[in-house]
Amino acid sequence: MKKNIISVIVLILVVVGVGYAIAHPQHQPSPATSSSSTNQTTAGEPIATASYVCDGGKTIDAKFYQGQAKPPAGPNEPPTPGGSVAIALSDGRSMTLQQTISADGARYSNGNPMIQGNETFVFWGKGNGAFVLENNQRQTYSGCIAVVPDPGNLPQVYESGSQGFSIRYPAEYTVNPNFQYQELGPGREIGGVSFTIPTSTAAGTNLAPDSYVSVEEIPQTQECTADLFLPPNSQTGVVGVTTTTDGGVIYSVASSTGAGAGNRYEEVAYAIPGTNPCIAVHYFIHYGVLENYPSGAVQAFNEPALLDQFNAIRRTLTLQ
């Protein structure tokens, strides 16, 4: 989970004047002279870049620049941030916007918010999320969530503004946005999104093509732990919950194994403590016992390689 990708950027860019902004009205310099750029130009290298995927398949590429804050215009006025952002929209438009004062997130516009009707385009970043507001009326880019660069062989991106996350996955995986994990019994289904392996991955091996990795959510939990996502001990033998750190992210981890009619089931849940709803990435691996196949009919699947791929998918999870 790349929870701090843009959060760090936002912290850098809003640190100047946030305390003032909460208690005082906003003050901005003269409005921009064009709807596609501000009166501040970008200079030097960007301090950060980000790519967002938005609802409806729209995208935003952003380059963030840090500038020197301007002093307050009066004794009771906050300082004006000096940052800017250069964005490229999937509809073909590109523009550079000047940062404005905001008590929540990093706000950029093409005008002066103190003058009614003066600004017509606002880009607003909050944590790992963002949106675009045009003509002060509607969000033309909504539910935008930052995505990490493809680490290799994960070209597809799933984004859900309503669920508040983005994640990368391999080509040919099948996505089920209405997935429900049902192994806990009736009335205890867990909703989420699953990414099922392609049949080509299982072909010629004892791996079953219904194996998947999923992102699941449990609402209103007092504590977010991995055992919430797996059946109880009496059914499958859940391994005790442990805590691990991977890529700077702390996970609560639990696993389980099951067997029946020549089949084997291995599950691992990586829950993210502190999230509410409680969020976890869940691995489900189903395979057959080799001895039950005719000799030479199939070969053992490459479990380390499959786990490596599932791990790579998990590490791209970005929360809004």
C-alpha cells in the first residue's frame, strides 16, 4: 500500500499558512490571465510527480513544484503559498496552476478565489486522492486516486473512488468488482474486488483456475486484524496473527489451509491496521493433489512464482 505517496507531497505544499487558513479568509494574488496557465511559471525540477486514475477511466498526470511563499498582504492575512502544479488531462488539456491557501489538502487554481467567478478551474489534492472542479459547479474529474508506476508485468489499473483505492494487476486477469468472500458462512460475507488468474497460468499444472487475489473490506471493526478475513480455527486451521512490515507498510497477517476431495486450499490475508473499513489483500490458492492425476498428466505449479506475483499486486495498493 502506497498510502503516503501523495500525502507527503501535500504535507510539504500546505505546511505554509495552514494554521492561518483555518482561522482567516483566503487571500490570493492577482488572477491568472489565461484559463490554461497561471501568472506563476514553473522553474527547475518538480519536487514530485503523480499519476491519477479517475472515475470513468479518466486520468491526470501531475508535476508538483515548490515556490517561495509570498508574505501576508496585511496584518490579519495569511501568507500565500508559492507552489504550482503542471497537469495533463486525458481529454488533451494541459495547464499550470498556482497553489492557493487551503486548510485541507493542496489546492491549485487558475484564478483568484477571493473574487467571485474569477477562477474557472481548480485541482485539489487530498492525501492520495484528487478531483477537478470546473466553473465552481461540478467535478469533471472525480474519485481520482494516485497509482504507482508499473513495477513490471502489471499494466492494468483498477480504480474505485467509492471504495477509495487503486491497485495494479497483470493483463488477462479477470476482475470481479462485486466479489463476495463466503467462507465465513451465511450472513458473514465480505465484499470486495477479486482478480482471478488467467486459465493459461493454470494450464498443464495442478493449479486450479479459480485462484485469485482480492481486496476486501469489513465495515465498523474495532480493530483491523487479518484473522477477520479467514474462517475460524475449527474449520481450516488458521495460523496465528503476526505483524510484518513490507515496503514501509505495516500488515497484520494470517494464513489458513484446507483440504477436501483431493483438493488443497491455501489462503493468506494481509490486513492494514488502522483502516476503517478494515481493508485486507487476500490470497486464495486452490490446487489438486498431484497423486490424483494420471502419471505425467500435469506438473506441479510454481507456487513461489505465483506468490511473487500476488505480492507484487499487493504492493501497488494505494488508499485514497
